[in-house]
Amino acid sequence: MIDIKLAVLIDGDNIPSAYVKEMMEEIAKYGNPTIKRIYGDWTKPHLSKWKNMLLENAITPIQQYGYTTGKNATDSAMIIDAMDILYSEKVDGFCLVSSDSDFTRLATRLREAGMKVYGIGEKKTPNPFIVACDKFIYIEILKNKDSESASESTETEKAAKNDYDKITQKEIRFISATIDDVADDDGWAFLGDVGSLLQKKQPNFDSRNYGFQKLTPLIKSISNFEIERREDSRGHKKLIYVKLKESPSKRKKR
């Protein structure tokens, strides 16, 4: 993975502080967070929970007073800073942490400038902001992973699983169409290509939303697909390919 430089800009008014540790670990998968800032009115009591976590994670708090009632000054400060950072040419991408659709235009503008844009927010995040990002991660799945590993209680695991989305026919059709888009003449598609295209088509597509840490076990759980492992040309690495299973009616015709 290319170690790209990322600017992490957090909407403190819009994201719960309980997720900061898992959030920073997730961001590290995509690049090196060289700029880390959080915006909010730090005179307000609801942001007090953030203060200790900022020191532990080297996040710089940016004070932004609410000048008028009903106006979100935090959003404006984040947007201005993002554009200043963009023109400074110090980073290769941005991570916008918010569940607010007000950042939709910002994400679009940053991508127009050639920046990689990752979004992190709650499941309530409006779709326009989600699709404006290259990739969007729901913050709830990061907490689910941590709570499951921290407890061996069956009841806890059941509760966590209830937070996951169910795989419906809509998702199956979406995956099937994507496999078909990149498949060879025999119907086989390299799973890495499938995963990349799924992400491009739907930035918030993530196997963790459905309770699977990786795409491979998600595909395995769906009876419509079959998987084949192949060695690369050097015989060092196993490559995973996937194809749609033929329906019984097609087999009979043969």
C-alpha cells in the first residue's frame, strides 16, 4: 500500500468521542494522518469528553465559536481549512469525519482536485455525502469489532450481530452484476478487481456492514457464488477468483 499523506478533519459537534481510538486505527489503513484537527466550540460542555482523547491521539483542537444561532460555524471552519490545506499541497488525500451532508460539496471539490477522499460517519449520514467520497466507512462497525473481541459473552455477540445489515437480494444482484462486469469469457473474476469496482460503484459498500471482516467470507456465505483459489505465476501467492453459479435450468440445457 502506498503510504499517502492524509489530512484528518473531524466535526466535533457531529461525531461521538467514544469512537476515536477505532477511528484512528481505521484511518491508518489508508495512509499516514499527518494533519489531525477537530473543530468545535470547546467552551460547550458536550465536547468535554473529547479533551483527554485529543492528547492521546495528537489531534489538534480548533476553537470555533457559534457566532449566530442556527448557523453551523464548525462546518465553515472545516471547509476553509480544507481548502487551505489543499492549496498548500502538503497532503495526498483527506479524511472527513462527519455525518453531516453539508460536507458533500467539499468532498466533491477535493476529488475534482485529484485528492483521495475518505468519509467516516454514522449510519444516519445522508447519501449525497456518502457518494461524494471515494470510500465511506460507518463508524458503528468499528465499535462492533472492538466490542466483540473484548467480550466472549454470547449475549454480547448476539447484540452486536443485530447491528449488522442483512444481505438481501438487492445486495446479491449488485455483487452479481459487478462480477459480470469484470469476468473473463469463462465467467471467472479476480476478487480484488470485484472489490475495487464494488467500492467505486458504492463508496459505503463494506463487508463489515454485514458482519464479515473481509470480502472473501462474505462471498462464501452467499450460495449464488463459487470461489476458486489459484497460485500466481511464481506459485507464491494464492489468488481468489469468483463466479456466478449456473442455475439448474442452464445445466440441463447442456
